[in-house]
Amino acid sequence: MTLVWLNGVLRPAAAAGVGVADRGLLLGDGVFETLCWRAGTVVRLDAHLARLSVGAALLGLPLPPMADLAAALADTATANGLKDGSLRLTVTAGPGTRGLPRPAALVPTVLVTAVPAGPSLGAARVVVAGVTRRNEHSPLSRVKCLSYLDQILARNEAAAQGADDALLLNTAGQVACATAATLFAVVDGALVTPPLGAGALPGTRRAAVLAALGGEERALLPDDVARATELFLTSSLMVRPVVAVDGRLVGDGRPGAMAAAALGLT
């Protein structure tokens, strides 16, 4: 039986639910974090909670104490017998009345769910999305808010072309990210990734890769991606080599050494 942590109580997933007036459901008013659980602990927990705090502050959402959230994550993993897998921590603005204005006093909904690790993903083939663009001017580009509709449109576009993922350009035509991952590229022998100002999310593994492998943040154009000798995607849950973009092979069409080095980081 799968258990979830909802507003301080562990309960069966089948019996848990949020109210029909919850602003997260109706308006996407909330933030979340997806965290890797490995060997009895959350990987990069402090970085995830710090990013959650930034997002909640931007949206004006009160959070429980960080220690309580950390305990909720561990309790949910333990209650589900999770060995290796992922946890999702979601915080919404809670129930409200009809319309955009929030209640004077928010009562946030806090939810933690757990999922066992699935099979490892193989190398990816991606396309450059044409259906939508990343708005690098929006403060929401820097937090994990609940609305992922732009990313869903781009992922649908990729699937329609037989690809695994899509790269999103920003309003200036620069490469920002993939639909749910950071992009790294090896261009002219250097490891580079789009800067946060281009619309890239401040990923927790992104920061670890930059610190350990000496990567550089700089603007990437589609032409840079086209001539890259290696590309790979990172998220809290994976490092995934990219072997083709818009049907063209990346380098020799095989996963590269930098992706392997990033995968070896804890």
C-alpha cells in the first residue's frame, strides 16, 4: 500500500486528496521539489530546501520549519520502504475563494509522495521546440512552480517527432533548458551551460556539476548546440547523454566522457 504525507499525516494514497478549492489545483499556485532518495537519505537535501524557500518567498507562501519538511520526506520514504527512488514535496497556497485574489490568511497544502526508482534512461534524442519559448524575463523561470504547461507543450512536440525531449529557446533565441532538465554542452573543448539569466532553472545537480567539473555559464545559441561535440541533460534524478538534435548526430553519436563524469558525482 502506497502512503503519502499530507498536511502532517501519513495516509493511504488512495484515500488522500486535496479540496476542490485548492489553489494549486485550480491556479497552479504553488511550488515543488523533486528529490533523489538514495541509501536512506535525500541527496542534496539542503540545496533543495533552499530552492524551495526561495520559490515560496517569491510566491508569498508560508512554509513549515525546514526540519519538519526534512522529517516528512524521511518519514514518507521509510513508510513506503523506499530503497532508491524519488520524493516529491509539493506546497500549494491551499484553499481559496473563486478568482485570483488569495485569502487574507493562507493555509498551505503540503504533500510528500514517494516513487521507487525506475529503469535507467538511455541516451536521448531531442528536438528544438518551436511551439513555445522560455520567458527568461519572468521570475518564475527561476523557481519550480506548479505550472509546467509550456514544458508539456514542448514535450508533446518532441513525442510527435519521435524524440525523447525538447530544448527550449528563450525569447532572445538562446537555448535555456530542456523540458525538465539542465542542458550541458561541450563546445570548443569547454563544458558550458546556459546562465540563469537565459531562463535556466538553478538545478541542484547543475550546481554540483559546475562546482566539480569546472563548467562555465554562458549564452548558447542553437548553432552552438549544433556544433557541440557532446551534450547531456541533468536533473536531481538523472544524467542523460544526448546523441541527436533535430535528427543530427551529436559528435560521433555516442555518450561522451563529460556525461560519464557528471553521472559519477554524488
